[in-house]
Amino acid sequence: MINLLLSTELKNLWREKLITWVVVISCACAIIAFFSGFNHSQQQHQVIQQAKIEQAMALNKAAEGLEERLLKTKDIKWWQDQYDLRGQAFYLMVNYASKPPLPTSPIATGQSDILPYFFKMLVKEKQNIIHQYDYQHPLKLMLGQFDLSFVIIYILPLLIIAVCFNALSQERQQGQLRLMLLQGANIKTLINMQILLRASLVVGPFLIISIFLLVTLQIGISLSQIGSYILIVISYTVFWLAISVWVISKGRTVANNAAKLMTIWLMLVIVLPAAINTSINQLYPTPSRLHYLDELRHSADEAKKASEKTLAAFFQDHPELANQNKPADFALKKIASINAIEKSMTHLDQVFEQAKNTQQTFADNFKFLSPATLVQAQLVSLAGNDLLRHHAFMKNVERHHSELQVFFSREIAKANENNDFSPCSGCSANATLKDLSTVPQFDSKFKTQTINLWSILALFILSLSIWLYSQKQIVRIAQPQQSGVLV
């Protein structure tokens, strides 16, 4: 009986040209969305790779030219000398901190198209390096690039609605349901078979194509990541199937089913996330970036005015760098000024950090109100473009900046003590940085967030509950049909 129902359903769907277009749209969306995300991740790969090549070339060039530099006797400007600690620290250093995309990055762009993923590091105020963007919560740019997550969250539910809204209702209106029930068909089996078959024609091609492209073009992607991707897509699909069955179980007309499903889609996918987003903006606004920049300039001016006091405070924190018999070099004074500016900005940095954490917590707590926000969060985490991974990257950038500052402070103090910067009157400075490989390098290993299986499980439980409730309701549609036949 089930085989007969399946063959009949397939014939009916084949007669309707709409289902053909739906399958074509599903396949086209999978291809276009993948390559949109793939091209974005490839651009990031190329930029990061170019940065690595530039950094390696700088090291090789310095190693090859060291002998020539040591033989030079003419005057060399320190800010143009790659073998001078001061020139490297403030102007010439080729030292990058980067966040490479994961193999799953084409799945969801997230905010990776606006947040920085690499920095050229120099010894200057960290505020001028790491605070080049405004803090955003995960829902701020939910309508991002046309990637796989966009198709999954917005387009797949619409396609599922387009093929499922008239399931069973069409048979009722055309009088076919009575004949099917007379032949021994079970109404629960019929609706479930119709819904699952139609949904598989939408989601199946999308999953097959997207997984094939991910496995083929993304080197290093693991089976667990592919499994997580499939699990997220299926859980979201099952939710919309359960909603479709619930609406159909009411026994209304085809037009009524379509209107209800579209309204539910608008509320859960568009209106509710927008309401959460607006609430975050109103309840926990981001501090003024202009005020931050104004405070940064004011702190820089104050540090310059009180340079001696600033240097004394720096030596108090770093007594190992102080030399009672020789005045500090201007480069060490500059680093002391940078250090003082960073300290004076600590309170504002904490305000921004608090705003970021509060918005993140609010978004995490209320993402369960909509399956769209819940699934979007899981897809972005799987892609490695979530804010938690970005914040871990930024923490490593700050740590690397501190390491560079400590390294150059220590080496500049030693060089100044040895008179390397002024070996004699009118002489060029000695080569104080002969091996550039001794400069600290960025550690690109930082925490990567995995998907939250409990969130997916919660969505499955919700979908199953709606489905089971609908199964009880769907029986009522068959009762009038059966009563009519018996009479």
C-alpha cells in the first residue's frame, strides 16, 4: 500500500511543474550559496597567505643583507634601517596576526566580512590596533551574504512551505481522500509520507550538492563537521515539516494553509529576530566610538606633556629596564608613553568589553525564541565565524602585542646601555637587530567553538512534540470522511 501511495504521489508531483522548479531552485541555491561563501573564504586565505609570504620574505631579505649592512660606514637613518630595533618597532616590522578561515567557513559568513581577521603588528598603542571595529552581537548582521546559512534559514523553509502547504488538503477538496481511505490507506501514514517525500525533493538535492562541494573543494574538512552540518539542516527541516503538518491538521482550505504557514515564517524568521535585535540595541546600546577616539587623543596628549613623569612610572613598573648611569633612549620613552596611554584607556576598554559581553549574553539567552536564530548561531559556530572565536583571536592579538612591547623594551634598553645607538659622534647606529626571527611571532592557535548539541536536541524535541500533537489532530479529518462512506 505504501509503495502504491508513493508512486501515486510521485506521479501527481511530476504533473505539477512547480515541484520541478522547486528542485531546480534548491540545486541552484546550493551551488550559488556555496561559491559565494567559498569565494569569501578564499579571499581571506589569499590575504593571509600573502601576509605569511611577505613576512617570510622580510626575514630572508634581512638575513641576506646583514653582511652588507655590517660593512656600511655612511650615515643610515634609523627609521629606514631594518636592522635597527627602533626602526623595526615603530615603522618597518613585518609581523602579522591572522585568523585563518576554517574548512567549514563557506557554510556561514557571519560577521567575518566586517570584522578584522589580520593585523600588521607594530609597537604602538594597542587601541590603535585592535579597536578598529564596533562590537556587534550575533543577530546584528543576520541578513548577511548569500551563503549556505542564508539559504538554510530563509529559503529552504519557503520551498518546504511551497511544496507542502497543499498536502492532504488537495485530496480532500478533490474527493480523492475518501477513495484512499476506502482502499485501506491510513491518514497518518498518508500525510507523513506526503510531507517527507516532498521535503526530500527540496532538502535532498541541496544537501547532496552542498556536501559534495564542501568535501571536494574544502581541504581538511572532517566527517564530524559534515555530520554536524547535516544534523543542523535536518533538525531545522524537521521543525518546518512539523509546523506544516500542524497547520494541515486543522483541516482548512489550501489557501488558508498557505496563508498561515507564510505568517508563521514571517514571525519566526523575520519579525522575532528583528524584535530581539531592536531590544538589544535599545536596552544595551554600544558606547560612543567618537567619545572613545576623543579620549584616546586626550590620553596621548597628556602622556606627551608629562613625558618625564610617564617614564618614571614606566620604570617603576619595569625596574629591570632602568639605568641610573645613562639617560633613557627616546625609543624607550616612546614605549613608556604608549604604555601610559594604554593604561589610561583601560576603563573605557572595560566599558566596551562589558557592552560586548552583555549583548552577547542577551542574544544567547533569547536565541531559543526563534528556531532561525538558534540554527543561525549553530551554523556560524560550525563555520568558525562566530564572535566567540573572534574574541579568542582578539585576546591572542592583545597578548602578542604585549609580547612585542616587552621584547623591544628589553632589547632597546640593552642596546642603549651598550651605546649601540650612538657608538661615536657622527657614527651610524650599530645593527641592533641582526636576526629578525628572534622577534615574537603570533600564535594562531586559539579556541574554536563547536556546535551546541543541546540546542539541536531542544529543537528536535520541540519539533517532535508538534508532530505528535498534529498526528492526534489529523485523525479528525478522516472521521467525517469515514462517516460519510458508512452512511
